[in-house]
Amino acid sequence: MLDATARSLIAVIRDAVGRYLAPVTALFSLPVTFLMSNHAYYFGFVPVPLRAAPTPTSAAAAR
């Protein structure tokens, strides 16, 4: 299910915006951790962008 959610996120996000995924996730974490517990955020939400983010090997292979 996590892989399917990450693939859906990849389908929505354009390639040009993908490199800003980490800063957006970091800025998004501040207000969200006030609304929900840390465990729910870091174990429920953060794995999705981590799976969607390009790895250094996949980025090098795309060039």
C-alpha cells in the first residue's frame, strides 16, 4: 500500500517540483506535528515522500 501511495504521489508531482520535496516536507512538518502526534506524522506520512523521492542511483541512471 505504501508503494501504491508513493506511485500516486509521483504521478501527481512534476519532475521540476520533485527536487523540492524534502524542503516542502520539512516546512510541512512544523504545523502538522502540532496537530497530530509525532509518531503518527513520522511513521504515517513521512514514509510516503521517502518512497517517492528519487534516490541518487535512480537520478544518475536517468541522465
